[in-house]
Amino acid sequence: MIHPIPPGTRDVLPDEMRELRRLNRALIEVFEDRGYGEVATPAIEYDQVLARGDARASEGAYRFFDERGDLLALRSDMTVPIARLVASRFADAEPPLRLCYLASAHRAVRPQRGQMREFVQAGVELIGAPAPQGTAEVVEVLEAALKAAGLDRAVIGLGDADLYRQLLTELGIEGAARDSVLERLEMHDLVGLEAELSEIAGIGAEQVATCVALSQLRGGKEVLGQARGLGGVAVERATARLQETYDELERRGVADRVQIDLGLLRDRGYYSGAIVEVYDPALGHVLGGGGRYDGLLKRFGVDLPAAGFALYLERVHVAQMEESRRGRES
Amino acid sequence: VISAGVAGLGRAKSDGPLKLAVPRGALFAETLDILDGAGVDTSELRGDSRSLIFETEGVTLVTMRPSDVPTYVEAGAADVGITGKDVLLEQSDRRVYELLDLGFGHCRMVLAGRRGDESLGESQRRLGMMRIATKYPRIAERHFEATGRQIEVIEVKGSVELAPLIGLGDGIVDLVATGRTLEENDLEVREEILECTARFVANRVAHKLRAAEVDELTAKLREAVAG
């Protein structure tokens, strides 16, 4: 007899579990070797506490009332619970703190899109280490994790979350127009972006072209020069931040994996400064991402800079399988 | 146009030529013309071959229904593709990068009712909601929500013009190119919702990992559009 489970959830059977376990171990070993201690937090938290971290992301969360009538939510990532944990448990600890996790999280799905309601993330959080050193360390750990997973072709995209916020301020774009432009950039809808910008009073054709061109700059460190050529204070600042981080990555010998991407924007609300995304040519979806969130811990009462990343474990596993299949075929 | 290099990406080896999703149907002929203009050889597609996949120099062309293009491109089964803005709006939860307005395939999404017939207004006034037949339920819902009106969406797959003629719904939301089909079925445009043209889209990962190829094709298409 068949008893259904909700779409977007699944059972894991021994063959897959064995492979996932191997992958988990390899990743946690990389994190532990670099001084990141593993932590676990409850899957259920007070909605009010999670929303403090990221009101926008909590929109997609599963919520319910407990027996006392308190509103609870299933965590939708681990970054916010760890910020909560650090503020509660390690407020007086000597920074930097290095924590890692392997945990499931839940997000609402759109029907029939193959999205996961429940997924596993493996990641690290480095609390109390500012850019560029802290960012570079996190990218270095990410690089080692990809290597341990056998994803030799994977690429880490490196962008800057503040670039467009500052650029739009510089151009005097505020209010609803600003939100709408940022949304187009996040969706990477260039046609809409151009139309939207052209309608704003005081924005000339040259500024529209600059914005569109910036979002298309991705590649090695030569794109920093190309970006500077487009001018402006916001661009100058963002490229300076990226340059510092990239120099540090070169020094650590992991820059080969990194693609500088001035079009990168991530959909969680807490990022500031450097942001990263992970791609593998064998897979059409992003494998994971992260970045700096220097303002997040302050929302929990501890003013510390922080950075981290999370890999979607199931997607990394699919990429592993695709890569090994490809290896057999060629 | 800035064509960014991909230095530092030595590892991101490409798996064969770029795969481009080509829409069959109304956009097909003009898509082939613009691809010719961009230096892609489309001669094989112009024959009466029943094949779905065509290897050309530098690009593999994959033909499909326009409404399938976002699905293939989002999943990365096709790296880039061409489809109508109407399709992209109807499937706006598909995350694909929209890189270029190709200018052709111009048409309008409209609300239409039977000529001289007052049932749209009457339903709105007396029932507080209109019944709208459409192949574009999300675009229709979004339009009426944005203008503060309630509708009951009736999704149909075939000739939507039929619906109001025999009493399924008070009006339709549909794509209109010349307006002849509406006219022949005794329907008239009541509201313009939006204008659509063909768009060039890319998979998120392909846009990052095959930047040089995607940028080069975008630049060539842009030139072909400019004429």
C-alpha cells in the first residue's frame, strides 16, 4: 500500500545514503581540519527570532502555532540560527569564531517545479573576521570543500552585494524605483532593467548603459579594470573591495577557481560586501553560495563582522554523479 | 558591448557547442532570419526535416514549443534560447536571464469581449467579478489584481476566442498580433495589458561558465537586430 509524503520531500534509501554519508564526512573533515567546530541547532525556532535576521527570507518559511499559541517556524537556512546561537552562547568569546554545520532546512515551494521543501546544507560561518582576510579564508575553505567533493571543474563566482545599492544612491535613485531596479538586477532581466532605468527622470542613456554593462562583467581580474573604466565612486569602492579580496585569494593560491562577477546579487536580505555563488558545468543550477553579512549579528546584539557559505548537499551529490558519468563517457 | 574574458576559468571546460533553444511556431521563421543575421547556419532547419536537434558550426540548435524554452533553459538542458515575452511572463517563476529584446514577433496581450456586448461590465457590477477565459492565467490574474478587480480565471488550451461566443466566460485575455482573429470572431479589444516581443534568454550557470560564448552570441544578435 502506498502512503504519500508531501511533494518536495523524499526518503533516502541505503545506496544513496551511503554516498551522501561519504560526501558529508569529506566535507565536515575539511571544515574541522581548518578549525571549524560543528554545531547543531533546533529545526524549529520562534518565528520572531528568525525574522529578526531576515524578514524577507522568512516569508517563505513554514510557520505554525505551538500548544501555548506561540508562533514557531522551521529554519529556512542555518546562517540566521547560528547568528542567534553566537549572540546567546558566545557573546563574550574571543573572536574569531569558526563554526560549521550539516543541517536540513525548509522552504515553501512552488508546485510542480521540482523544488525541495526540505534540503540539506553543509557550510561554515566565520564570525569576527573582517574583509578581506575573513572573506578569503571562507573562499579558501569553500575551495577545499569542492576539491574534497571531487568537483574539479566547479567555479566560485565572487561579487559585491553593496555595489548596486551604492551605485543607485550615487545616481539618486530612491524609493519604489530603487526596489524595482534592484529586482531587475537580481532577476538579471536586462531588457526590463534598461526600460526601468530609462523611465527615471535624470538618468541619461550613458548611465543606463553603464548599469547594464556592469552587470555583464564577469571573468578574471581584468574585469576589475574594465569596471573602473565605467567610472563612478560606487564602482571604484566595490572594485577596490573586490581587488583586495582577490589579491588575498591569489596569495592563498585559490584565485584560479574564482570568477569575479559584477552582476552577482543574492536573494537573502542580510548580505553586505563580498558575495559568492558556486557553479559546476555539469549542472544548470547553483550549487551553493554565501558571502559577508557584517550587519547580521548586530541585529542579535553582537556587533561582529561575519562571512560564510552553504552548499546544497543534494545538488553537490548530483553534480558528483554527473561529473563521474562524464568521466566515464570521455 | 563589453565582451568579458574568462581568464581564471581554465577549469570550466565547455561540453561541446552552446545549445540554443529555437521556438517552433509563430516565432520560427523570424528566429531563423535573425540567427542567419548573427552568422548561425540555419539552412538545415529550413528544410522539411523532422529532426529536433541540428548541429551547426559553433552552436547546436534544438527546436521546441516556445512555452518549453524557459523550462529547458532554466534546467541548463539548453544554454541559451529564444522565446516570447508572453511566455516569460506567464512562467515568471522560471529563473532565466533575459539578455536581449530581439524586436520581432511583436504582439499585444489584451482583454477582449464580444462586440457591443456588455457582459464584462455587467458581471463586474452585479457579481463583483468577471469570468475570463485565457491561455495565460498568471498574466491575467496579475493584471486584474494590479488594477484592483476580481476575476475567475478559466484556463483553456485551444482557441480561446471560442469561449465567450458560446458562454464560457465574459471575455478573454489573449495575445493579438494583427487583430484579424478577434475581428473574424466578432470580438473587440477592451483593454491593452502589455506588449510582447521575442527575447534572448540564458541559463544562469551557462551565463557564468560560458561567458565568452554567450557574450559573443549576444553581441552578434544585437548587431543583427540593429539591422
